[in-house]
Amino acid sequence: MTIDKNIILERDGKKPILIDAFYHESKTNQPIVIFCHGYKGYKDWGAWNVMAEHIAKAGFCVIKFNFSHNGGTMENPIDFPDLEAFGNNNYTKELDDLDAVITWAQKHFESNSNININKICLIGHSRGGGITILKASEDTRITKLITLASVSDFGNRFGTENEIKHWKEDGVKYVVNGRTKQQMPHYYQFYEDFKANENRLHIESAEKQLTIPHLIIHGSKDTSVNISEAEALHKWNPNSEFKIVEDADHVFNTKHPWPKNELSEALKFVVESVVEFIK
């Protein structure tokens, strides 16, 4: 298997994006599978590398990337050395990043006859799940969708009216990162961008409009995103498949760092479900 790490996608007037690609030189007709990390996440978090390798082994071209404003840099893609970028992130920037990665993947692999650039599956974890639902509903290049522990609503995550008022007055609010102990900023532009693009960023509408297969996977013991959000997605789109991973938390019983080369039982179930669904 070929693993190309930390490919830099340069963009005019925009922050670059860091990409990993896992694929086979000999297996034919490999669909492209693009993984989107979640909030306070990055492509090299925990077990995501092991997960990508396992999915690729089954005959897929797996791509994962860091959103351009996730707080990482080209030199240090793990953790959050660039908090200024993190504070200036928003949902439409992430949709734009994903669009750029899809376009890059099709172009990068168009001369590789073993990779099927017309079969593109998105996998999104947590907030990345919401982004992939929106993207899949508006982009005909996407042929399948998988969400892991996905959110079902972006609008209910900004706090109370009073908290939003204070946020506007201060221009910034901070969230503590439990692992790194950093005070992570969110500039008020995040909320303004959401309000300006509220229709486009409405996950319920996007889910109801989906015409491609959607696999919804959620852990029964997820304390970060309640399983009721997965149930809502499935209700809005009764054609979707819904799998509950018993006794699994938000990251399917993995953690960062993840020094092992094998998957947790919960993530193994996720990977097997993903492979079966895409095949």
C-alpha cells in the first residue's frame, strides 16, 4: 500500500490544506473515500491513521486532511499552534475546504487507472459529519455518505441569546481544550457567518434532500453528541442505514495518542460497517 503523508494543497489567497492519501498501486477500481475530522480535531488524531489504513486495505483510496483553519500548521499539523486560525474558522470555510479536497483528489488521481475518481464517498466525524451531510446534499460528485457520531444541528451550538450578546460585545469567546489546556478562541465572525448562511447550513433540510445512500453510525455511550442526534438524522431520511455501536463513546473507545497498531473493538465494528457499505 502507498501512503503519501502531508501533501500540501496550495490555494490562491487561501490557507493551504494538508492531505494524506492511502491507496494501492495494483488494486483496480478503488473508490475515493474522504474523511473529515471534527471540532478540535485533526487528521492525525488518535486512531484515525490506523482506521484509514484498515479501510484502504479493503480496496479503497482513502484521503484525510486538516481543515485549513483547524489550528494546525503545515510544520506542526498535530494540536493547535495556530489559535488565530482556529478562532477564524467557520462552517462555510470548512465546506470550501472540502470542496477543494474533492477537486484535488479527482485531479491528482485522474491518470491513475486503478482509482475510480467518479465514485466518491465522504466520511465525517462529529462536526465533520454535519459538514459532509451539507456537502453531499449540494454536490453531485458525492456517491455515498457515512457519518460517525455526527451532529444534527449547527444552530443550537452557539449558546443562549444572552451568551451570544456577550460574545458580540467581546468579539471573542474562549473554550478550554481539556487535553492541551489551551484557551481556544472563537471570534464572533463564526456566528455572523452562520447567520448569513443559515439556509445552506441547515442540516435537517440537507438530510431530507439526500438522494444518495447514507450510513449513520453512533455510539450508545456518546456523551459529546447525544445519540438522539443520529436518531433525528435517520428520521429525516428513512432511507438511511442506522447502526448503533453498543457501549461506544464519541471516538469509539479510542484516545489520543493511540500508540497501538490495531483498532478498538468499537472502531473495528465501524470500519467493517464502512467497508461493507461502500462495497
